[in-house]
Amino acid sequence: MGKKAKSHRGAAKRFRKTASGKIKRSHANAGHMMTKKSRHRKRRLRKSGLVSKADAKFIAPLIPY
């Protein structure tokens, strides 16, 4: 029997797989210094985004489950 694949813990904390198999991510620049950013921008940063197809190719093997 082969070994069970381990997921990359750093990637597992940052990305999630959707039901259709796409990779979900959170936006950058939402950590600190929020007073400079507009209300509209802060609201958009709260929502999640999807990883581009090109980047998904590298991230997908890191999160096998």
C-alpha cells in the first residue's frame, strides 16, 4: 500500500477547493492600515476570490483533498 498524500499545510490554510473543483482564496491587502482604504475597497476585500487557471495548476497538487 502506498502512503497517503499529505497536503501542504501553508497552502491548506490559505486555499479551499469548491464543489466544482476550483480553488478559492481570500484577498490580499485586508490585514492592516485599513483607515487609508475606501469603504468600497474594504468591502470588496472581505469577499473571496478564485485562483486563476495558471496559478491553480501549481496550487492544486498542494491541496489534494
